[in-house]
Amino acid sequence: MPARARPTRTARRGGVRRPHPALLASRPDAADAEASALVDLLDDALAHGTEGITIDVDGRAVTLTNLTKRYFPQGGPGAQSKGDLLRYYLAVAPLMLPHLAERPVVLTRYPDGAGGKSFYVQRAPEHRPSWVATCTTSIKPPKELTFLRIENAATLAWVANLGAIELHPWYARCSAPTKPDFLVIDLDPTEGTRFEKVRVAALHVKEALDAWGLPAFVKTSGATGLHLFVPIVRGPTQRAVHGVARDVATAIAARHPRLFTTEYRIANRPRGTVLLDFNQNSAGHTLAGVYSARPTASATISTPLTWRELRDGAVPRDFTLVTVPMRLAQRDDPWARVELDRGRVDLVAWREGIIGVKRAS
């Protein structure tokens, strides 16, 4: 169904504004006709200073409000308001949704934008449209919670309109919530550590993982660090995956003791080091999802990279509400699901092989 919009409240502010050239360049590819049409509607609303519209997203009515509210105090054109956040999520929906599909999603809501008060939302809001999918599962049995699932662009827009800047999908799917299909390592620099050191740290981790036969995909955290994901075959429990991540991180840290720490308590981490945070694999822990916005002043995005891009100098501030749609209009997703699935490792067989090699030696 073609996208349509009707204004709910309009406020003219100095007349109609022309779209910034960066916004024109960051529109979705024409092949994504639905996303492109929705972005056009929102661009028009923002250009006219419209405060609220109701859009038709594949036959579902989604009301978007407070479009001109300032969300990102240091964001450039197209990366400032709540409307800009909504525009971003509609623009990247075709590539983002496969990374969210079938997973429980935890929200971090910022009703007053980045820098304002925030709160986590684990339970799916009771007052939600009938077409919003959910997933009932447990972090700590036997207590169960009903989580959101984000399976379509309408739900993504509805969630963003709640002020959910960050989206945190589980590493596991609803069909097997205790069996993740990723092992993750969060590279988190201590205060004052430059990103260049995080880059070096990530390349050391990749070198070790390559030597051990574990493929790794890298993305910016959207803040100061990097996230490494190892795609695995579903089977081991979250506890077992945590154990492997701990052993891997400990071994890498031992090789480079001046660069890495595994000390979880912030006060005890040596200055100038990078935390190899394997505890993100614990039950109930999540990281900002692929292409999730982050609550930074300049509206940065947690963005998948190729390893070559990281080596060549990519930094988190390069990737924002405006530049990421431009990037995706010009290139394929480095984390396309077909690539992730092709690289999946049987972690049980891998660990048995590593132990066998150690015993033989």
C-alpha cells in the first residue's frame, strides 16, 4: 500500500525550509519504494515545521508526534530533532529489520532526547497496537516477561516515537531464547583512552580469533568503543557461551597485558587500557543493536564496518543519523545476514577441537 500522511498539528516556524543537501543524498535507494516514500513524507513534514503526522506504513497507521523537539544538541542538519530520529529509522528499516527479526528487544527511552533522563523498557508496553509482535520468555526462570519484537517498519516507527533512541536486541531468538547465535566481546576503553588504542585492540583480538578459527564481525558501539560479534550455531546455552567468551578474553588479555584488562569494576581498571568485556554474554545483558542510534550529542549510530575500514581509520563519530543512510544507499550492509550465517561456528565442536590440540601438545 502506498505511504500516506495526514498532519495532526502544524506549527510554521519561519516559513518552509529547503531540505539540506545531505538529506537529499541520504534518502533510501529507489528499490526500497516504501521506505523512500515514507522518508519523503517525513522530510516534507519537517520542512514545514509540522509537529505531528499520522503515516500509513504498509497498511498500519502510525502517529508520530513532537517532530521538532530537539533530541541531539550537537547534531548537524538532519541530526537534531525527534523527527530526524524517526526519519533515520524509516530510512534504514529495510536493512535494520533483518538484524532485529525474531528477537526480544529491550528499549532505552529518552523522552527529552540525548542527555535527558532515560529508562530501560524490558516489558512490552501494555498500550500497544494490535499489530506489534511480542515474545514471552524468561531471563531468570521461572519468572517470565513479555518483550517486544520489531518485525516491520511500522513497529520500528512506533517504538522510535516513544523516544526509544536505543534498541537492544537479544543475542538469541524467541524460538530458542536460552541459546544465543552470537558470542560477543565489547571493547570498552577506560576514561581518557583514545579511540586509536581501541582500534589497535580490536585488530589484536581479530588476529587471535583468526588464529583460532573464529570469524569476527566488527561494528562501532556508537560511543567510544567497538563491538565484536562471532556468529555461532545455536546449541550452547548462554552460560556456556559466556564461559567460552571468558576464556577467549582472558587468553587475549594475557598476551597484551599493557593494552587489555578484564577487570569488570571500573575503579580497578588500569588507566589507558581497553576492557575485554566478556560479561556482555551473561543472561539478560544486551548491546546496542546493529544500526541502533545512540544517545550522544551528535546523534551517532552503532554501525557495522569491514575490517579494512577499521584499519583505514574509521571512527565512531563518522557515522550519524545522516551519514549512515547515505552510506547504505551507496554500499551493501557489511553484516548482511547471508554473510553472518555463512560464517557461523559450531562452538561445541570448536571448543572440543581446541582442548584436543592443547592435550596433544
